[in-house]
Amino acid sequence: MHVDLRYGTRGLSVALPDKNVVHVLRMNTLPVVDDPLAATRAALAQPIECAPLTGLARDRQGACIVVSDITRPVPNGALLPPILDALEQAGMRAEDVLVLVATGLHRGNTEAELRDMGIEDAINRGARVENHEARDQAAHVLLGTTTLGIDAWVDRRYVDADLKILTGLVEPHLMAGYSGGRKAICPGLCAAETIMHWHSPQMLEPDEARQGNLTGNHVHEEALEVADMAGGADMIVNATLDESRNVTGIFAGEMRAAHLAAVERAAQQTRVIIDEPVDIVVTSAAGHPLDLTFYQGAKGMVGAAPIVKDGGTIIIAQENAEGIGGPEFTEMMMQVDDPHAYMQQALADNTHRIDQWQLHVLEKVLRRCEVLNYCTGLDADTQRALFVEPIESIEAGVAQALAKHGPDATIAVIPEGPYVLCELSG
């Protein structure tokens, strides 16, 4: 059996033993939006539980439109032009519009990357396009403290904006349940201190902090609380995509209501349920842009974990063309010798450290199973230092796993990696 895995920009074709593969888990097929631009215009004119954007924008002195950074394949080319058209129709000048890139703690995006991300139209119209910088504390304003004690520092450019618009992609998220909506603000526009506390060990350790779940999930609830402190949003415009990156829905409206509508669509197309766990899962980190770094690639491992047996094997393909990740994550990963001992101590001390959360979610996976890693962007010694076992090919990894689990071991394949919400029945 040949399966094409998402890998970098070119994909990876792998040969797997037919007798062992019991599942090839893909996103459910939903109708695609034939004309995303027209669908966005319609959504802005008839939004969910709020007034049309032209009405909201009239007599406002300026607008801040928040967009995701390069690590998310948001269809900005379909979302931004209709938004900018509506603002212009309401009498707002392009130079009074700020497109703010919600980088969280990621690096800022270059102008070339911004154009590749579909923001070229905003640049050409004369709108200002700027990156959020979480490490610049002075660029943020303290809005208060959340129920669980997180100091809410949010980018003052957003807080001070007269009209606030959030855009984004709604898909399963490894700790917040689903992306989109409130996440554009928290963590997207928060200072490093807030982001660290939002990702603290106590926040991430509970089982509720998982993909596909919003109920009792403090990560989701605290993000909403911070977003409310920042003034929420006058409107959000979120999209859902299928595995070919075709738009399957455009959801504009009030921050909570429109996001929940998008979550419902995302669940319909991503949730896949199987009856029994498998011995081996072959997966990906969803290809470009998500697999640019090992930091993001951890999401593929987390996505596979729910359906692998205790003691089983996850085999993941991730290109990691930009290496391990940011400087703080790289330094931490190179310093830690035992991830389990490190996280036990971090939980005991409630240690907050930049990017520690990706080590935490990886360590939670490693408590249950081993991870074999195919990667062309990092050498073998570096991969071992990241607590995964390097393999020369997916096929070699499968042979190694079959030698461990036996010739009749069961295999599930997730070509799209974390974009598929895999669950066990019950």
C-alpha cells in the first residue's frame, strides 16, 4: 500500500504493508466553498449574532485586523480583501487600518512571507502591516488578572483600536480544543509573561486540556477571559479547510457565537472515530507550514497519541526545514536530559518557562509510547536529543516497529497528521 504523507511542500510517498494497515484516517469530506471571496462578502453582510461589518465600521476612527502568522495556512487571500472592501465602503481609509500579525512567541514574519501568506492586497492598498512582539513588554498593557491568576498583558495596538477584527483558521488544537476565535488574542497578541502562565504545567496537565475539547478546558476558558479583558472583538472572521486546503466554511460574527459555529464545522470534518487502539500509528506534522520546526511538529505526535496502545509506537514524518524552533525552545531541549524528571519537577514547582509547554505535551506522549522520527531538517544526534528516535525512512521505522510488536501488529495511518481529530469510540 502506498500512502502520501504531508511533508514539507512536496509530500512524502511511503510504502506500507497491506496486511497490517487497518485504518487510513483522513478528514471527512464536506462540500467546498466554490467562491471563498463571495462567501466572505456574504458572511460579512449577514454575520452571526452581530451587525454587518459596514455598519460596525461606520464612524470608527480606525481598525485593527488580526491575522495568524506563517505557521497557519489561513486563506487570507479570501478573507482580507472583502474585509478591507467593507471598511472602505464604511468610509475608512486604508492608512487607518492596521493588519497585526498574531505571532504569539513565534518570530516575526518578513515582508516576503507576508505576501506569501495572502496579505499582499492589504500591503498594496496602503494598510499598515506589523508583527506582534511578545518580548517587548512595553508594547503591552496590563488589563487585569484572570480567574486562575494569569496577568493579562495584551498588545496595546489591539486594545486601543477603535474597531477590532479577528481572523483565523479553526482546526483541532492540541491543548485549547480548537484554534481560532479567542486564540488570536490569547496567546496571539499577549506578552511573554502571559503566554508562559497560560501554558503553565498546571494548565496543561489536566486531561481536559486536549484537542477537540472545550468543556472544562481551562486553556480555552482562560483564553476567552483574556480576550474579554482586551475588549473581545467587534467581529471575527474564521475559516475551515479540508485536507486539500480548500475552504469549507466562512464564519463571521460575534466572537463566541461565530467561533462555535466554526468549531461545529471543524468537528464534522476532522473527527474520526475507531473502535480499538492500534500498535503503530504512522503520521505527519501536516507538512508546510506547520512542520517548519520540531516545535510545531510535536502536534503531530499529540494528534496520534489517543489511538495508540500503551507501549505502542508513533512514527512521524516532519521536515523541520527551519530546525528545532525558537532560541528558548532550542536551548531548553538541549539542556534537558530526562523529560519525565524535568516535567515532574516543573509540575511540583509550577515552573514557567518560554516554550516549556511543547516539551510538556511531548513528554505526555512519551509517557505512553515511543516516537520514531523521520526528518531531513535535523541530524540524527539532534533528533535523539529531542527524545525521539531517528529513522532513515518511514519504511525502516515500520519494520523496526513490527519487529517490536510482532508481525501481526496493527497500523493506522494519518496522512494529514494533527488536522485529523482521532478518537476511540466511547
